[in-house]
Amino acid sequence: MVIGKGYEDRFLSAAEIRELASGALAKAGLAGKRVLVIVPDRTRTAPIPQFFRLFHELLGGQAAALDFLVALGTHQALDDAGLNALFGITAEERATTFAKTRLFNHRWDLPETFRTIGVIPAAEIEKIIGHSIGRLENGASVHRDVPVTLNKLIYDYDQIIICGPTFPHEVVGFSGGAKYFFPGIGGAELINYTHWLGALITSYSIIGTKMTPVREVIHRAARFIPTPTLCFSLVVKGESLAGLYIGPPEEAYSQAADLSSKLHMVWLAKPVRRVLSVMPKMYDDIWTAAKGMYKMEPVIADGGEVVVYAPHITEFSYTHGAVLDQIGYHVRDYFTKQWDRFKHFPTGVIAHSTHLRGIGEYDAATGIERPRIQVTLSTGISREHCERLSLGYCDPATVRPEEWAGREAEGVLLVPKAGEMLYRLKP
């Protein structure tokens, strides 16, 4: 079912990658077929330029069409320069060598983008969720029918290829596979539903777990898709490819997640009290840079602090900033115990709020909120704005990352490129 290789101690060579890809594509029999390749945006480390050229080499002369769709979820669309950079091509190459190839943004912001492809009944949802969520306030329940909408562009093609990396993920457990459908090119209904489900279970419990209720909901939704799908599941370490698994999305994802669990986790012997997460520029707002908190939360001691250091960031979210300004950042129970107050806001945005704030408690009788750890932003966002949304502030001009280095014995940890490696405590 799956063609693939993966290594813990070395990387795949270009020859190995080409051999795996050519074998899988030959087996798929795509001559004369219209092929759509779904890829991530630049918030994921992946050798997309390499695979863009490889697909052209192996399919360009055979397929009736070879186009690419960027799975934005609800991230910002890429302009022409951004698309060229993502695929590693020049404007001249795009106009000449790759003139027949169309590069699409997933236009999640346009209602006409979507088609309803099915509904997951409440009875199935009940079986999937089981006892993973304790007793909730009635209004915050997730036991209901879930409509499934998807970018209707897929109906213009005979074959879909997913090509993207797998890393530990705060909502699903691990990214990759069918997640490139939902939320990648999916509609708001399932995006909000799955993110809220993940928030109710909590990122703390989900992250780094291969099979979760959220992942199962995504797999169930993907079974409505009529177009044959082949998944290239990548496992990237640093900037290089350590694993490539090609096959049906569920199976390819599973093998990639197994390798990711070995390569993308850092195990500490004891908790730390302060972390400086230095965010690379591929994260351009807090919506994406919040991974600097998610990936560190499991190793921070009660009462500790994570500082998200990203002087280049000036926005909480280019897409959802207005909603975040209204709801702020709070622990899960702050919302569930005041559901009438918040039920009109998109649950996907509420979920992001709880993920960044982390686990904690809220006493509805006193109105006192007790997050387990402190989350501090050291970014281009002002102190007033951070504090108004219930987050800490640290002037980035006062932060010198080198002063955080080599202090693990003191319980102080520097993460130079945060966001993809998950930190956990040894059992």
C-alpha cells in the first residue's frame, strides 16, 4: 500500500527520492490524467521546490494537466512573488518553462470556493469522540451533525496528490496526510469544529499523539472525497528530507508520523521554568508563531513562563485579528463556563486562543482565571495590545538570545528555531 523509506540517522539522497516518486507515480498510471497537487504554504518547512520540479520531470510529458493548489487553511493568500518563492521558480520560468501549470491559492475567503460533499452524522461523531471529553457546559457540546465542505476545484481533476510534511501538531496530534484537505482546503464548518474539538481535549493532551479523535474526524470527512488521492508524506529534519512515504493518505500519514515521533521530539529529564522560543520569519503573525508555545508547553513547570521572541511580528492574526481583539487569550474553561457570552464567535478562533494560553482553571463564581504558565510575547506588538488580550509583554530590544543559552541546569532553555520540534518530559 505504501512505498517509502525513512531514516533516523541520515537523509534520503536525491536518487532515492526520485526512485520512490517515479515508482509510485508509474504505479498510479497518470498518463492522460488531470492531476492536482496540494501543497502547504511557507509556514511549513518542506522541499516544495524539489518536488515541484520532480513532478514536472515525471508527469509533465504524460499528464493532461499538472496544477498546484496551496492549502492555506485560513492563512493569507500568496501573491505572485510569494507563489514563485514557494515553488522555487522565477517569474520567467513561470511564464515559459512552466507556462501550462497553474498555481492556485485556496480561496477560503470566497463562499463560491466550496461544495458540500457530505455530513458526518452525530451518531458517528459520538463513537469517534467517546469519552475523550469530560462533562461540558451544554452550549459548548460537539456532539452534533458535522457538514463537510471542500474546495470544489478538486472536481476538475482525475487525480489528487497531497505533498507535504508531518510534524507534531497542537490540534490533530501530528500534521500531514488528510489534514491537507481539512483544514488545508476545507470549509469553515469543519475547520471550526475540529479546532474546537482539539481545544476541548486540549493541545497539552493531543500534541504528539498519532491517532486522536480530531484525526479520526478528519479521516472520516476525507472518505467523502470522490477523487483518487495519492499522498506524498514527507518527514523533514532541519532543511533535509529524512523520510518519504507514498500511498493512500491514512497509511502514508501513519508511517510518516511514526518517524516524526522519533525525529521531532526532544526529551528533557526535568521541567524548565523559563523558555525563550525564537521564531523564524516563516511565521509572520501570532496565529502561526504560537507554535513556539504549543511545542514547549509540556516541559514548562507549573508557574513557569514561555517567551515567544519574534521582533518581526506586528499582528496577532492577519485573518482573525478583529475577533481576537474581542475575545482575548484565555484558558478553555473561561469560554466553556461563559458560553452564552462567546457562542457567537468562530470556535476555531476560540480554539487558537485557548491553545496559546495553555491549560488552566477558571472559577465562574469569582471570575478568577488561573493559567498554568505565563505566556509572554516579545514581538513588534505593543505592551498595551498584549496586556489587553491577557498576555505578557517583554520589549524585544531588551532580549539577547545568547544570554539564554547554556543555562539548562538553571531551568532556563533557549530554542533557536522554535515551532516544529516538540519538547516533552521523559517518563
